[in-house]
Amino acid sequence: MKIDTDLVKFLNSRFFTVLFSGGKDSLATLLWVIDNIDHDNWNVLYIEISGNTHPLCTEYVYSVVRSLGIEDKLIHEWRKDLDFFECVKKWGIPLLGIYRWCMWQFKVKIIERYGYLTQVLGIKMSDSHRRRKVKPIDVIKSTGHVIVSPILGWTTEDVIDYIKEHGIPLNPCYTLFGHSGNCMFCPYHNKKQIILTMQDPEWRARILDALQYAKGKIAREVARKWLKISRQSVLLKVF
């Protein structure tokens, strides 16, 4: 992959925070930073979603920073006063836009407290049509944060190849659930991810309970989708 020298120059001139979720995109971004940034004035922020993050994801994050020799840079935080599934009961299923309370309550508030003004994210244009509008260096108007996206133009294959080159194993949650496990219940998981997630009895029970609190047309559609696919996960386990 071609290195964007403008991003390197920009980050080499300031303090910044790498947001590492334990997922493959944020891992590739972290590796990119280690490969390309000359100074040491940056940290790594891992945000656990209280009640909705699998312990294996957290264990994986610690194993990665240990293997990379950057344990001293890691900040591991979470909302100690909130539980994700209790919040679902109060506010309903989080959706995109102003209804995505999970982002604001569980992530943005932590970032504002522990992150530098400049943050490095592992997002790709290929992930959604919304992200095609993102610039490699952008500003979030609502918070004033400067967002830098080094892998914005990468494909998923680029990400996997880059990680393999560094000899870092992927988060084991990908094999178990099809996703990183940072958000076990996410309205935007695909069919495979829902089936695998709902095969876990503990998370199945939590999620089925949460689906009762869907508020509004779109949220109810999400709940019906999860309920329908959850029945398939039971059939798969039987047969």
C-alpha cells in the first residue's frame, strides 16, 4: 500500500491518540503508526463497552500491546457508571444518527477525557457509503476533534495482508463470532455475525431480553431481524 506522506508529516508534528478496539482495522492502523511515526508523543486508547464487550477482546488487546512493546501507551477505560444492556432498557436499541447513544455515552465521553485532540482511527471508505465522504484528515464539528484515517483507502484484503506481514494473530472473537467482540450486540452486525453471536447462550439471553425494548419503526425492524436469525442459530446447533 502507498504511504500517504501528508498524513505522516501531519502526525509527526503533534500529540495524538490511536483508538484501538481490538478489531482488525484498528490493529492495522496501530501497526501503521508504529511503522511510520518518528516521535513518541502518542497513546493508545481501548474503550470497553460496559456489559457489551467480550472478555476475550480485552485479553486480546493486552496481548497485542505486550507483543508490540507498547504496554506503557495503553489506556483501558470504560463507563463504570453505566451498563450497555441497562441503557437499552432506558433508551432503546442504538441506531445511526442522533439515536446512536452508545457512541456518545460509551465512547465519546471517554475519548474527551483521555484522548488527545487528534485521534487516529481505523476506518475504510469501503465499509459504508457514509465513510466515502470522510477525508483522510477531518474535523468533527460537534467535538472539535481532528480525525486522521491512515487506512481510509484500503480494502479488507489490504488490512489482512498488512497484519500478516507483521505476524500478529487476529482477535479470536472473529472465529467465534465473526466480529471483534468489542460490541457483542450491534444492530448493524451481518447475518453470519448474528448467527454466531446468538449461538453463545450467555449473550443470546442478554440480547433476546434487550430486543424487547426496541422503540420506533427502524428499531423494531432490527429486533425482528435478530429474532428471525436467532432461530436459525438454534437450528444450526441442533443439526
